[in-house]
Amino acid sequence: MNKKLNRVDYYLKDKCLLSTNVVHWDQYITTLRASDTITIFKKEYIINKINMVHDSINLVLKISVEPLKVNQ
């Protein structure tokens, strides 16, 4: 069976921080919606905006993030 992987890109402003593939979309989207933050390369970011784009074969999820401000 040939499984089609779909891409998720994480952006800080216009810079792509991480691009990854997702197989189980239902689990991924549920987890993403339940969380306010995400950790990328050991740094925590607030999820700012989520855009989903469909073309004929692929689903691309673009997630915009901003750095988490830590109160000191």
C-alpha cells in the first residue's frame, strides 16, 4: 500500500522553522487544537495562526508561531 505523506510547515514571520510530514491527520490536528504552544528545536512557541491548503492530491498545513515570552 502506498501511503501519501502530507506536509506541515511551521513559520515564524516569513521564516520556515520546521517542515515535517504527517500520516495520521486526525490525531495531529486534534493535538494541535488542544495545545497553545509547540516546541521546535528545544524552543517553545505560541501557535498564532493555522492555515490549511488543499490541492488535488495534497493537504498542506501552515502554522504561524511567535516566540513564547517568559516572565522573569
